[in-house]
Amino acid sequence: MERIDKYLWAIRVFKTRSEATDACKGGKVKVDGVNAKPSRPVKAGETILVRKGPVQYSYKVLQSLGNRVGARLVPEYAENLTPDSEMEKLKSPVETFFLKRDPGAGRPTKKDRRSMEEAWDQLDFNIAPEDIPDDIIERFGLSEDDL
């Protein structure tokens, strides 16, 4: 059996193994709906969900492998189940948002950064501006011009 971080690197989901390890530690990798630690073994038939930016990729493990393989051989080891709707997010323009901060207040605190990352992970790119909840608009100090 193979470690999940090594498996994701081997099937070319991540460029380096340390990126795969960091993604696992950061809660960006789930196996059958459960957060995966980097050392978790991967078995054939499991479904792996990987969040990279706005896209959530989905892979089905076909068989384990020991070393990194060429791009042409990846379909023998993993089946890409990512829906087209997720892949369309790669083509859409990147939206950025900022918290309202007083001028000169300095850079965001750790708490502010975590709040921004949480909001980014929950962001739905297909939502209409009028469907954004009022508490989100108020929390981030958004105005009509921002929407």
C-alpha cells in the first residue's frame, strides 16, 4: 500500500511530494469524504477529493504504484472523475476579495487570514450577487459597487 501524499505526487496531481503533504495537512485532501493525513494508505476503489484553488478534483484509485509515472501511464492507476462544472472554474476569471481595513491598520492578523481562507473555501463561484447572504455582505463590508 502507498501513502496518499506519495500517491498524489506519483499520479501528477501535485508537482512535488512536499506540496502533496502540505495539502493533506491543510485539510485539502479527503478520501471517501474523510480528511486524510499524509501517511494514510491508499487502496484500490477509494475516491480521493483534492481541493486546489477553486476546483475540487475527484479521482478513483485503480491500483497502487511505487514510483512517479509518466503522464501517459496515469490512467492505468487513477481515473479522473472531476465533473466538467468544476473544470469550468479554471476558465473563469479569478475573483479576489479583500476585507475592509482601516488605512494604515497594517497587514491582516492570523485570525483575519484564517477568516479570509475560510470564506474563500466556502465561496460559490456560480452564485448571483443578489443571492449572497446579508451576514456575509455585512461581515466583509461589501458595498453595491463590490457586487
